[in-house]
Amino acid sequence: MRITLVIAGLGGGGAERVCINLANAWVERGHDATLLTISQNNRPPAYEIDLRVKRRDVGCPRAPRLDELDPVAVAPVLRLLDTALCPQLIRDLPTIAMLRHAILATRPDVVVSFIDRTNVRVLAAMAETGVPVVASEHTDTRRNSLGIWQGAREELYRHAAAVVAPDPWIACWLASNGAHARAIPNALVPPPPRHHERLSTERRRRVVTLSRLSAEKRPEFLIRSFASIASQFPEWDLEIYGNGPQRNTLEHLVEKLAPNRILFRGFTSEPYEVLANAELFVSASRIEGFGNTIWEALACGVPVVAMDAGPSVRGLVRHGVDGMIVNEQTMTALANALAALMSDAARRKVYASRAPEVLERFPFESALEQWDELFRAISFSYSAT
């Protein structure tokens, strides 16, 4: 099967990691996979891509070529936007036209797109082509508005062969809005066996978070929470891995609240190396589609303290078994949960022993098999029409 995966770019992020994991797995399984990016340009990808995966890039931002804006090719897009009542996408027509041209050049049997706005663009671009599109969501769409694009997402998702969500609750909500929705957990590659072992000889104890430094991940919330208890635990540090628009502001905040105790480590493409010998993992995010880094921490045998960010997080972290879910959305509640585990080595050890069970609860191979099943169903459905 020829599968074209479409994503805006391949920077460091959860959806980008899943996209690359799928592309790598599909070529390993004998499929012909092409990774089409919209605006990667000459930047290297954040994660390793199998050399058998074909790479193409639209090269945005740029002006479209005449062949990309061919009136005959663009007409089906305009008809769809008219009938679907999506006039807000007309301004995006040049990008949609370029996408249509680039996708069709790969001659796909199926197109898999990633992340909300790219999903909308791809569904518009593939109007009247007869090529099935699977839109892959990576956030909790119930709680995440696209502003003026919200109506377009709801309408165009009804035109997708399937919309894949990482959690059943999200899939149910999408289905209630008319999409052919299916829940498939994110396809995450397990860590090497050595990362299951907790053999730390480090004198300082590490609380680790891996997160984009942006509002929805609430890094300031986390920093203030940890800083409020830092003096009670002088042997513990908080290490923050990730970059984002808030980094400069957050660095100044740390200098005021807990210098030398909260450390910014930048982006890493090797989460399992980072998680090795961490004592705790913490997530302060207010919204998650799946919770990749939570899964990765548990897979490494690291107990998790997570703010309740929706059903996916509650499904990953088993409160009182392999971590703690903080239901009260306050910094005091998060600080208290961290303190409870930082002060209790015996409980951390018990949680750590159960954490790798996430590999059995959400296995990589099972996710791939569910994608195979979806492709078979789509192939049967489209061949019958």
C-alpha cells in the first residue's frame, strides 16, 4: 500500500514523533510510505527517519506555481468549500492547492494527515480525488477550539474516511459530531530493556518533565509549585526538557524563585536517555490528547505525578498504582502531591515496579495492528463504491 503521511513540519513534538514512528513502522511492514511536510524546508527532523521513507516538502511559505493553481485542479476544492459552507478557508486556497498537487504526485492509496489545521487543509485539498483521507487528531478536540476554523473542522471531518483519536472519549465526541471516528492509542516505541532498571548512583534526586514551554503545558504553574517546596527537599532538583515561546520569561522566574534548583535542559530527541534514573516525572499540562511523555516515563519505570488533563491521562496513570493524578487544579495541590512522593522512597519504589505495565496496557504492536485493521476496512469500503 502507498501511504502518504502529511504534517506541517517535523520539529520536536508528540504528533511529530508519532508520525515518524508510523512511517518507520509502515516501511518495515512492507508499505511504500512518503512523508510530506508543508514547511520543513531545509531544517533537519527532530527524530530519526528510516531511510526507506520517502521525503517531500511543499516548501511553504512561498507563492504557488501556475501548475499548482490550475483552475481545473482547484475547482473541486472550491466546490467542496462552497457546499460545506467553509468560506473561511478561501484565504488559504493557495496552500491547499499546493498541498493537493504535492499529495497527488505521490500517487497514494491512502493519505494520513496529522494535527487539526493540517487535517482540515488536507481534507479540502483531496476533494473529489477518490483518495481516502485519515485525519489523525493529537489533542482533546472537545476542549480545543480552532477559532474561525472550528466550523470547518467539524464539517470537513465528516468527509474523512476516518478520524483517528488517541482516546475513546475523544473519538466518541468526534463521532457525535458526524465523523467516522476511531480510537487508536499513539504508536510509541518502547525503551530498550536497560531503561527499566533503576540503578541510580546519583547523589541528587531528579524530578523530570518533558514539555513544550507554552501556555497549554503550564510550565509556570509547575515551576511555582516545585519552588514552593524546594527548601524542604534540598537534595531534589527539577529538570525541564523542552523549548517554547515562554522560555525566556520562565528562566527569569526561576532566578527569582529557585536558582540552581530548577534547570532548563532544552529539547531532547532521546527521552529515554533523559528518563534514565529519574526519580519522578511530572506533568502540569491542562490538556492532553494522549500524553506521550507520560507513557514514556511509565515505560521507563518512573512514577508519574500528573495534573488531571482529561481521560487520556487518567487512563495512563493509575492513581495509587504507578503514580498520582492531581484533581484539584491548584499549585498547592501539585506541590503537595510532589512532596508526598519525594518524601516516601518506599512508595516510589512500589509505583516504579508497576509503571512498566503501561507497555502491556498500550503496546506499540497493538497500535500498529489497529492501523492495519483500519486500512483494511477503508480499502474494502472504497473498493465497494
